[in-house]
Amino acid sequence: MNKTSAITLSIGFVIASIILALGISKLKRQNNYVTVKGLSEKEVLADKAWWSLNTQINANSTEEMQNRIATLESQLKSFFIEHGFTEDELNTPSLNVYQNNYKEATSRLNGDYKLSVTTDNISKVRSAAKATGDLISKGILLQSDQWGAGPKYYFTKFKELKKEMLAEATKEAKEAAQEFATNSGSNVGKIRRANQGVFQILPGNRTQENEVFFPEKIIRVVSTVDYFLD
């Protein structure tokens, strides 16, 4: 091997060593990261409600059934109007009439009748729901199943909170990463990977019940972020 070839080989070896060292350093930085979570919660009040009054009617003729339906509809509408609901908030009534074929049946026809309201005034629903005893005193027996008849409350302004809550969750995650870095003698670098998380709507009392039955709600999101540590 001549002198020129030896010099060229040496230079190549040095360059290769530098490239390898840089590659190892970069790989080390890429593998040095911390995973943190950031939480954001907001207490909100529902801005829309739906409530249905469900009852049954029985009769022995179609004429009798029609008369009872008319009377019942008038009573239920009056109840809603008396508690501050408007005609525009009343939904189209639902009626299902079927023939009773049981030998022991006391009436030939049975009917399921439903009259519901949809409103932005949550307080009206909460107040009226406490006064259903007035209907029972008139002989109107209401269905007690909360899924089919109980008041349900909804929060529809989610988009107005989404951006702010994501920013808050990301900020909290960054603060957690900074605390970890300080304790480990590192510096927080760029974001390696981020998952904004799934938004949840929880009941205001933080129970396992379905949030639709509660006017007070909690909007919650947990963001997961990986930060490089330098």
C-alpha cells in the first residue's frame, strides 16, 4: 500500500467514525423520552332537555278510545303549558293502539300514548318533573322507566370548549414533563408523539350513572404526550 492510499484510508476511517458517532448520538436522543398525561375538566350545565310523559289508555270501542285520547291529550298539554312550556316546545304525540286478546282482559283495546317536550330551558323541566303528582291525582298513571320517560339533559356546546380544553391538557402534560426532566437532570425537547385523548361527559356527581339524567355535567379529556429529553 502506497502512502497516498494509506492517507485516503485513514481519512475515510475518521469520517466513518464521525458519522457513526453522530448516528449513535441521534439514536440515543431518539430513545430518550418521557410519556406524560395532561388532564382538563370543565363543569357545565346542560343547555337542552327532552322529557316525555308516557301513559296507557284502555277502552272497549274505537269511539271510546278516541274520546279518552282527546281527554288525555288535553290534560297533558295543559300540564305542560301550566309549567311554562310553549306550543313550539311540544312534540308530536305518539300513539300505539292494539287489541287485547286475553280472555281475562277487562278492556278490548289498549293504547300507549306519549307526549314529549324539547326545550332549552332546563329549569322548567326540573320544576315540572317534581309536579307529576298533579297528574297522578287525576288518575293519569305515568310510566316510571327513566330511559323511556324520565327527563334527559344534553350539553350541545361542546365545540366551544374543545380547543380551550385541549390547550389546557397539553399545557399540563408539558408541566409534568418539565418536572420529570428537572428531577432527572434533563431538558424537555420537542414532542415525539401526541394523542389528544377522547372527550368524556360524566355526571356532575361523578357516579357511574348515565350523564343524560343529570343537568350538571363534567366534560373531561386526558391527553398523552411523548417529549424528547435532551
